[in-house]
Amino acid sequence: LLLLADALEQRLRAPLDAAGIGRGDLDVLVALRHAGVGHLQPGDLARRLGVTTGAITKRLDRLVARGLVTRRVGLDDARTRTVALTDAGTRLTD
């Protein structure tokens, strides 16, 4: 399994480098793409990916700066935020 994981990681490295994103960034983009609702809260992303909320914040900061995701104020509660893919984020993920 470790050899397979290493081989897959090596195959992913070139396209990720070409896109200017890291593996963690790709994980966020894919989670949002497959969420089915079009958006998620950062805490939900952290739980789905098994990382800390701090790690999600750093990833989201990078992805927002690249124009691949947006953060919006929650509709039901102004204290919450939701994250969604932009059109550019959807194209890159696909």
C-alpha cells in the first residue's frame, strides 16, 4: 500500500505543480465539488478531511487569494461562513 500511495503521489505532483496548488488544496476543492449542496462551512470541511480548523483556514486563504473559492456570510446566521467554489475553482477541479 505504501508503494502504491507513493506512486500515486508522484503522478499527482506534476499536475498539481502546474496548477499551482498543493495536495491539501486539492482535497478542499474536491470536497467542495462533491459536497452536493454547493457550499460547506469551514468546520464541515475540516471534519470531512480530518484536519484542524487552522489547517482549513490556511488552505482557504490560499484558495481565496487564487480566486478558486469564495467565503460568504451564512444566510441563517451572520456569525457563520460558508465556502463555495468559484467558476475557476470548478473548472480546475474538473
